[in-house]
Amino acid sequence: MMIETRIDAKGFLSQLADEVVQDYTAEDLTITELVTELLAFQVNLNPITVGTIEPTVTRSIQIQEDYLLNVLKTLRDTVGGYISVDNDRKLNWLNDIGEDKGQQIRYNKNIVGIHRSMDFDNFGNRLYCYGAGEGTARIKLSDVQTEDYVEDVPSQGTYGVCIRKLTERSITHPDTLLAWANLKLEEMKTPHCTYTVDMVYLSAIGWDFETLQLGSYVKVIDEDLGIDINARIVRFVRDLSNPKNVKVEISNPGKDIVDTLNETYDDQQLQKSLATKIGAGQVVVLGEFTVVDWLTAGTTNIKGDYIRSGVIQSNNWDAAHGSYYDLVTGTFKLGGSAAPKLAWDGSTLTVSGAIYATSGEFTGTLKVTNLESGKSLTIYGTIVAGGGAVKISSTGINIFGLANGLTTRATETGAIQCYVGADGKLYAGAGTVVLSSLGLRINGQTLSLYDDSNNLAGYIYGAPQGMVIQTNSKALSIGYAAVAGDYGNIITIMFDEIDLISCKYMDLPRQSSAPTGAEGRMYYDTTYHTPMCYCGSPLYWRPMVAA
């Protein structure tokens, strides 16, 4: 009876499956730096330390509650290579293992039996790949190249065209989608083929060249079966009772049950530590995330209670509808881009409609360049201007503090034509007309009289010797003598005639003695009770006696 003994053992690497990484973020660190920081999360009293790390690339990662072994495995999948822990508890990350020195497993040399199996479940040589989004907004390969697929022509020549459709909704950039599609094509373009070889292990009888190890590349040749391939050793089973008998499994890369279980585990861990959890009708974001638009390269950062972005725009934004906020320039438009109802361009605030405020105040400078015709500006309160020197309120207009508080000019800085002085007087015509407590003063021929047809009728003006009332070329002078040097309390009438027809009588000046004589002068002599006239030849005072 043959007894078969099977030994199952766990390596030191397995202890990392019990270590947890909490809230770890790294930006552009080397693999050595990442491994060093990740191993620092261990709580085991016999921790694994950093050994030989061959990859030199940098990576950025973010971890929220995941097992350390899974973190290293996920990181390895983005870099490549092989991770192991040696007997000194040192973690080594090598770019490759095994060797390729031309070793052969050959019929009539060391092959006892051979079995081949091929798996087409994960085979495809024309892959249609899609990323995030739905409908026309879905990320697709034609966003970055001509076709919506990637393909391998040599594989199609061997196996025919096998079409597969793949979707990875976590991909939001077409460049990333293309890189992912090419990796999937490299994985799927060849059917997974496994060779199990029963062989004589020649190294056990002293042929050192024939020593095999995991990861080594060997050539398997069986002329009778037409087999001639190069492949990597993925399993090495030794018969402990007879070291010469070994079973070697040689395979091209592909998925087996272990890979499937690992993917299931990865998916469970991903759902457990995912930053974005999508449920029925809700999106809950745990932590900070950034949205990068692959068309404009613009970014939106969302963290806690703030959103950092460039532009916020409504879905219906066009020339006549919607809202647009430019957060970089600090400008906005509400009500379309052509004629917005409310807009700020950085210097001018445009409002189409009424402004109504129940409280608050306008401070600073208020400038109005145009008040629409037929509209009015109503203010309940007081308008204060000129540093408080001018106040307009329900009690009227109050101007104080300056000699020329109220002025009129032809231009803003021209000569003052009309003003109110601090002395309480109103000045007009550059001071020609003055209205004060003493009355109305007019200098020169400045009081002009016009008829109903706006024709000039005459003047009233003052002269050095009296006042003149003039109509056209005629004048009535009061206190003004026509004869030079003869001034006094006189009235000079300079008209062609004086019409007294409608008068009942005319009173002459009355006095008891003759005044100074002048030809044509008359008075009533109260001594002789007779009217007197300075006339005749020679001239003297003569009584006017009826004929």
C-alpha cells in the first residue's frame, strides 16, 4: 500500500493578511518608500521588515481601512514583479524570479507523461471597452482613437475573430481606458493553456544544469504530439518517496480559481473601503475627492462643506436662460448670456428690474448716469451731499457752510451766474441783480419789459441823477434834468404828446413865490391866486389870464 503525504504550510507573507492599514495617503512615493511606510502599520511583535525592493517607479495611493497584504497585492498589480518574505522576515520585491538558461523538458529525455488543457472562457482578440457614463456621455475608446475597440490581428489569424465587450465604470478618462483596454487585450488575446508534465528530475541524479525552480522559463518538446513551447513553471510537485519523480505545471498567464477568489476578496474589500458609496437614490462621499474633466483638464475638488472649482453653470444655460458663475474672475450672469437680469462683470453691476430692500444701506459712492424717461426716484428719508453741507429731506432743501452754496453756471466749472451767498442775499447775472432784506437791486438797464408778442416794450433802469422809464426811444425821467446842471425833484417827460383827455383835471404845483425860471415852466401862485408861466420875450414870469 502506497502512502501519500501532503504538507500544507503558510509563509511569513501570510501574517500581513491580519494587519490593517487605516487612512493612508501617499503622493508620488517610490515603491521602497511606500513599502517602508506600509510595514510601519504592523502591530505583530515579530514584524516583517524591508528587504530588497527592485522596482523604482513612483505611485500615489489612498487607503481607507484595508488589510496590508491586499494593499501590497493591489500595488503589485500596478507595478508588476514578485513579492515574497524570506526566512529572515524580510519582504523582497523582485522584478522577476526564476531563470532562463535554455533548459528543456523533452520526450525521450525526461518526459514521462504530458497533459494539455486550454481555457477559452476569458479569451477575446477584439475588445470593445467602455468607461463611466451612460449613452452619448459614456467614455469610449473613440474619444482617444478612431475605433471603439482594440484588437490583436495575429491572434485573429490563429483563432479567428472573438469579440468581447468590457466595461469598467471607475474609469473616467479615455487615456486611462485605452491603457486598461491594451492590458486586457494582452491578457485575453491567447487562450489560457496549461501543460502538466510528469518527468524524471535529472537534477536528483547529479545533473545540476537540470535544476528547476518556480518562475524559470523552459522549453517543452514532444515531437509525437507536435508540442514545442516556451513557458514559465508555475507549480512544482515533488514525490518525497522518490525525488526523481516530479510533476511540473507550465502555463502562460491566465486566471485560475485562486485568481477568481482573490478578485472576489478584492471586490469585497473595495466595497468595504470605497470612498464613494452609491445607494438607492443617494451618493455618500466619505472624505475628499477631485473630478478631472478630460476635455478641458479643469478640476473640481469636493471636501467636507466646500466645493473648489472654476465655473458653476446651470443645465439650461444659453443666451436667454440659466445662470453662470465664474468663481475664478468673481463674475456672474443670471438670466442668460445675452441680456441677463442680474450680472456683475468685475466693475459694473447690471440689474434689469426693481431693487427692493427692507433693511440695510448703500454705502460708498452712488452714481446714476441716467433716469429713464417717465420714471421717478422716490426716497423716504434724507439725501446728504457735500460732506453734509446739503440735505434734501421732507422739510425741503437745506444748504449751509459755504458762501456760494447754491450756484448756477453755464458749465460745471464756468463763471457763477446765480448764487446764494452766506450773507443771505440772492445774486444773479454775476452780481448784477441782488435780492436781500434791503429789497431788489438791479444794476444798469437790466429790467426789461415785453408785450404779449414777446416784443421789447421798454426799460426801467436807474441813472446817476434819477430813474428812467423808457419806452422805445421815449423816456419818462424822474429826478433827472434834461438840461445839464439843472437837477432836482423833477420829472422829465420825453414824448411827442401827453394825452390828458380822459382826466377831469390837472393840479399844478402850488407855492407863494416863483421858483427858478425856465422857458415853459408853470406853477400856481397862492399869493395872487393865479397860474404863472415863465414865457414871453423877454422871458419872465407872466400870469396866465384868460383872453
